Amino acid sequence: LLAEFYGREKARFCVKLALSLNILIALVIFAMDQLPATHWSTVDNHMFHQVFGHTAGASLISVTAAYVSQRFDISAYLFIRQKSGFLGLSNFCSTSLSLLIDTCIVVSILNLFSLIPENKAMWLIFNGYLFKLCLTASNVPVFYICLSVIKRIKKHS
């Protein structure tokens, strides 16, 4: 929707802003993991580290993948929209491709650092992408509804 109403540059700005905020959150979680638990906490240092210890790294991997795929999504959306003229097709195709890119990047990096078994990587990519694709297909009507509402609001203002 951002690219549709505000163009490539504003959409990319929002992607960069989201990336920055996600990195900040990952750094806060990393810093919290370095601090000792209070004496009254029911969660000790070891338990906290087990639950949140890899959050910062996983967040950075996820944010990097999202940044790359969202930049692609914006360009692909505008390109398909210009060539086809079909808004829903543009939205679905660009999002579907960017989700595949995102999934491949995350699983590949996790595999590279041996955080997942190598023989499960393709299965994880397939299942993760299939799940995301189903959600994307179900969001197309929501996209059209939002677009319609925004256009009505802009028309009356």
C-alpha cells in the first residue's frame, strides 16, 4: 500500500525505519541477556539465556532477510503494476516472490551457521514458504478492502 500511494522512496524509507527499530530491539535483548538476574527473580541467568540468548542473532538474520526481500518487493510490485495494470496480481506476485527470498535467506544463514540440520533446510524452505504463501493468498481480499477504504478517504478529503 505504501508503494501504491506514496511511491518507491517513501516505501523504502519505511523499510529502513523498520529495520532500524528491529536492530534496536535486538540490541536491547542482547544487552538484557548480558545482565545478571535480580535476586528475587524466579528466572535465573541460565534459563533467561536459554530462552532469549539467540534472539538477537536470530532477529538480525530475520531483519536482514526482511530488508533484502522488502526492497525487492517494492521494486517488483511497481514493475508488475506498471506492466500488467492489475493491482491484485502485482501485490500477490511481488509479495510471493519476496517471501521466497526471505525464507531462503533465513534458512540458508541458519544452515550456514549449523543452527539447523543441513538435510532439513530444503524441507524448512518448502514448508515455511508454503505457509507464507497461503497467508499471502488469504490477504489479497484484505489488501483490496484497505485500498478501497484509503481511496475513499483520500477522495473525500
